[in-house]
Amino acid sequence: MHPIIDLRSDTVTRPTPEMRRAMAEAEVGDDVLGDDPTVQRLEEIAAAKVGKEAALFTPTGTMSNNIAIHVLTRPGDEILLDWDAHSMCYEVGAPAIISGVQTRPFRSHKGVPDPQDIADSIGAEDLHRPGTTLLVLENTHNRAGGAVIPLDVHRALYALAKEHGLSVHIDGARIFNAAVASGLPASEYAAQADTVCFSLSKGLGCPAGSMLCGTREFVVKARRIRKRLGGGMRQIGVLAACGIVALETGIDRLAEDHAHARRLATALDGLQGIRVEADSVQTNMVYFDTERPATEWVDRWKGRELLCLPVGAHRIRLVTHRDVDGEDVDAAIRIFRETATALS
Ligand SMILES: Cc1ncc(COP(=O)(O)O)c(C=O)c1O
């Protein structure tokens, strides 16, 4: 049990003792000069985990997404992006500013795009249209409640994209959550895309880092764009060492987070003043609606050292992660029930 139950995000974890040890003992060198053996090892492990030829360590998922978009497009191109995708909502307009692309958003159904909608959105370059060159998919889908895009949908979308000459990038910040939830290896999803990135700093519990994966040729270009964006780092093996620990020991553990999220959702379901689709919880996130303003719930919980994120006037998000254990979940459920009684 932890003194504070922090359900705001899976980014709030502290490094484990094993990670701290790995950091202290990491063999390092200047990674911009290609001298850091620990980064090189992490990049090899990461590429193998998703079945790609090569990988690049970047500081953040945001940088990985925007390097991918930059390498896979030319200024003036059109890219297809979910209305609720991270790159659409939370990257401060980076695709437009960094890559000069026009975004054509599409709506998905609970995080899952309809291939027919995507087909209808693709436009060839002509006198009038910019030409669609990239489809970006997010799996799992954060704003759709951690939903998994099923593999058959990825297959249909990748085939469609190739038919029209588009590249596909997966923002797989939580691709291992999708893999664990579906029982399929992450490489099966990654095989349905040209490039994929995943976060070390979310469910895998590292202090920072994202891995951008693709062909060797893509990674050579990506490395150059990372440098241009100021993301070339030096003795970064200290962070890469955590990434190695996370990839070797942290993937299967994500199943615990999923079970905790399901328990939280089941407990919320049926509480007065709360509406939650408990059955739709697939991974480590629970989104739910409140009759009273979300802040009333959140503020009361904060007073009890239970933290979560209001994501709308009447909507709250909970995210489970490594630093929330079964006793924390029990305590959170007690607090939910007591608050529901107090507010009713
Ligand atoms: C789906 C998704 N993609 C990308 C990111 C960006 O990651 P970072 O915060 O490392 O830039 C996030 C962060 O929450 C995310 O949820």
C-alpha cells in the first residue's frame, strides 16, 4: 500500500530499486557520437520486441510521433489522424509546425477506426488536393479509455494504406498493454505498420523515454531529425538502463494493471451519481461520467490522498500502473463508496 494512491496517469511511477541499480551501474558513452553501449543494447532489444529492424531512443512519445510524421511525409502533405489521438489533441500542433502537414481527422468508434471511413478520407494529389501520404493510428487509444484496436482492423487498414501508397505509423505509447490484453505479441501489431513507437515512461515504469522503431533506413533518417529537434543526448545510457530492465521484466506485469482497472470500474458501476461502462475496460484506464461536477469528486478524493484526473466538466479518468497495488485498489474502492454516500 502506498501513502498516496495516484491514479492520474501511468506516467507517475518512480523507478524501482532494480532500475536505480541499473542506472548507477550503466556503462555509458556519448550517444550522439554513437558511443553508448547501453543505448545500443536497448535499441536492439526494443526493435526485436516489436519485430522491426532498428529502433531509436527518444526522450518522449511526442518526439517519436513527430519524428515519424516528419520522416514519412513532405511539407504540404495530408495525414489522417483520429480526432481524439494524442498527436491531434496534446502535441501543441506539432505535426503542422514541425512537419508542415495538413491533418484530416477521422472519428473512430470507441477507439477503433472504420476502414471504410479511412478509405473515404484518402485523397490523391491533384490540382486541388494535397495528397494523403500517412495514416497515424493509436493503440491502445488513450481518450477512448485505453481501447485496443483489434489486429484484423490493423490488417485491413494496412492493406488499404498500401493500396493507396500511404505509410502507417502506430503511436503505440501503450502497445504492450494492447499486446497483453489481446494475448498477441506486439510484433503482430507492428507488422501492420511501417513505424511504431512505444513509451518506456508509462506502464513500463521508466522515468523517461520512448522507442521509435522501423526499418534501418528509416531509423537513420529519424536519428537525424531527432538531432535537429534537439533530442540528441549524450551519456543517456543511465536512462536506457532502466528501459532494458523494463523491457525484460515489465511487460507481463501489465496484466495486473488491467485487472486493477477492471476492479475499479466494477466498483464504480452502480454507485449513485456515476455512469461507467465497466465492460468496456480493456486495459489500464477507466473513464467515467459524474452527475455532479467532476471536481466535487476529485477534490474530495484528493482530501483522502487519492488522486485522479478530471478530463471534462463531468468526466474523470483513472489509470492503473506499477505503483498501485491490490491494497491501494481496495482502499480506493472504499473511498469511492464513502464519497458516493456523502454526495448523494
Ligand atoms: C497515446 C499517447 N501517445 C503519446 C504520448 C506522449 O508521450 P510523452 O508524454 O512521452 O510525450 C502519450 C502521453 O500521454 C500518449 O498517451
